[in-house]
Amino acid sequence: MKRALQTATLLLIAASFLLHWKLAAEAGSLRQDTAVLQLRLICQQRDAEALRQQLAAPPAGSGETRATTAPSGSPTQAEQVRARELLEREVEQVRGLKFLQPLVYRSMKSAEFKNFLVKKIREEYTPAEVRDYSRSLAMIGLVPEGVDFEARVMEVMDEQVAAFYDQDKGELYTFTDSPLTGNLNRMILAHEMTHALQDQHYHIQRWPLKRKDDDDLVSAHMAVLEGDATVTMQDIYKRALHWKTALADLQTALAQDMGKLARAPRYFRDMLLFPYQEGRAFIEELQRIGGPALVDRAFQKPPTSTAQILHPEKFYPKRQEPAPAEPEVKTEPGWRRLESNVVGEFGVIVLLRQYGHETDAAAIAEGWRGDRYAAFEAAGGDGWLFWRSIWASEAAAKRFANAYRDVVTRRNVRRQPAVTLELKQNGSRVDVALRTPPATSETGTAPARKQ
Ligand SMILES: [Zn+2]
């Protein structure tokens, strides 16, 4: 499911970035010569308008979108293509890489996106696999029990995706009825163009983004991709910045409907935002300490854990790879294996924050060195979780053990029949064996039994 989340460019990011910039500008850290800016702004607005028109019109030679009538005086097709080319050159310059092949542009109507996404998910996951995965996450405590994982992911994606780069085909998609205008369009296009550059230079198809047994590794790889694209997007935006447009853009971004994202289970929201927010901070830190060469290194040999993203010193100068961890599994005949996966440092943060550890979650999770869990379903429908984690020290293991006991106690306040926990802490190792009664769905009814 990580990969389904990965296709998006988030308006929310645009909003949070603009807000961030606004604060920075107020602090006076981004002063530029006003006259030059005014001049650039005029050029920029012309480009942006051309781009907007380009997005509203069907691409040349494509029969897949309904033709829209362009207002009189709008730029010609040639002008629109020119505007896109200009932006491509700008992205090349800012990112320091050149397109090796011409970028293919496609467009679709927003209404078509849901089907497109379902198809993408179905290429990799059966509905049963999605259910097993979401039940496993619920056993740990990461998502509410019985959550309709796929439906919730769809909702959020449908609301938040403004454009995307299809890695499988190497094509950049926009929406014909996109509500975005001006600089926001430029930012989002620049972000997606950066993904195309990454793909052409670093062969993202070969990255282990489709691995189903190490979410932590997938998140770390995604943070490199999204962090880099977000930094490029933000640099392009800063080049053409004007105070008034920035405020207008901020308003546009904030006016986007984010209700579904706001109402989504916290795990979805945090996991969705992680590659953009923490990835951006990670890439900026690499740029600061080692320049483009170090960013290049992150693409040549990407980080393998969210711990490395959160603490760049665990990536450079010396990589700290996750400690191997295999849970001790005790199963009985007739049990079915649902999942084997890694929670990771960021996953632990998200988990603890949901259960009363808002302020010390990051400090506790910082001691993470490695983990793996295996989840099973017993013949009668009970869920079993075996989870081993390795910590930096005995003290760090103890802190996590206490916090996790807390998580289960708090869960049991809400849940009847209760979850039973057996937790052993031995030196720097914590072993969890947890039994959960059959899950109930979000609406409170038991889901149909599956075999
Ligand atoms: Zn992206």
C-alpha cells in the first residue's frame, strides 16, 4: 500500500511549504530586489497562464480527454508547449540533471483517477492481501480495528492528488479539470518533472518500492524521492517569488478541500506526509553538509530505514544499518500468516503518539535499532502478533517496553473483549506476543469470515 500512497503530490505540502515560506519571509530571510522581482513576476505570470491553458486543453494527439473550448486570446498550442519546455529547462538547472529522453505528458479527468488508482493497487495487491495488511497494523495499534484501508486511502488520494508521475510508464499526468492555477501549477509540475528526472537518471523502477515485507525501507526510499522533488519545487518557487503572489497562492492552497485528509486515521496521514516533510529536511541536510554529491549518493545507495531519514548522521558519514530482528513465533496448526513486516522508528513514533505519548514519542523511538513482526490469524479468528525490537541500550528497551504496555492498557479501555499482551524485555531486546479477539469493522459489525 505504500506504493499507492507514493503516486501523489500533495496540495497540503504546497500549503505547508507556503506557510513556512511566509514565516521565513517575514523574518526577512528572503529579501530580494523588488524591481527585479516585479519584472520576473510578469514573465512568470505569462508562463503560468500558458501552463494553465495547457492543462485545460487536451494534449496534442491524445483522444483520451474531452476537448475544452479555449477562451479567445489564449496562448496557442505552440506557446503552451514552449511554457512547459521553459519549466523543464528550469527544473534541469535547479536539480542539476538533464532529461535524457523527452518527457511524455498525459492528462485525465479527475473522475477517472479513482479507477486508475484502483487498477494500480490491483496490479500489486489482492483485496485479501489489503485486509490482512490492515488487520496486522490494527493488531500493533497503528490503525483502528476494522478500518477499510483501501477505501480510506482512496478517499485521501482522490482529494489530494493534483498531478502525478507514473513510474511504470514514465509519463507525467495532470488533470484537465485541475482547480490549480498560476504558481501552484508550476510548483506541482516542477515536482513531477523532478520525479521524471530521478527516474531517467537513477532507474527508480529497480528500487525496492514494491517490497511488501519492509515498510520502513520503502518509506526511507520514498523520502529520498519525495524530499528531493519537494526541495526542487521549493527552489523553483523561491526564484520567482513575489510577496503578493505567495499570499494568493497560500490562500488557494489553503482553500483546497482537505477534510478527508484531516479525518483520515492518523497513521495514514502521518505516513503519507512523512516522505514529503521528513524527506525534505533530510535532502536539505545532505545539501548543507555535502552538496549535490551527497544527494547523488543518497540516490546511488538509498537509506534503508526511517531512522536514517530522521537522523542524517545515521546515513552519513557512517551508515547505521538496521539491526537484524526475527520475532520468536509460536503458532498452532490451522493458523494463517497475514504479514511479516517492519514498523521502524517513524512507525513507533506514530504508534506512541496515538496513545498518550505525544510529547515523548520521538525521544523513546530514537532508541530504535531494528524490528520485525509477524502476524497470524488463528482458526477461530483470533489475531496473533509476534514482534521483536532491538534498542540502543537496556534503558532504551525498558522505556519502549513501558510505553508499549501503556499503549495496550489504553487500547483496552476502548476495546472489549480486551487485547492480551505478553511482553518480555531482555537486555536491549523487547519481545511482544499479543492476542486480539476477532476484529469488528469500522461500523461495529463483524466482517464476513474469509478463508
Ligand atoms: Zn512526488
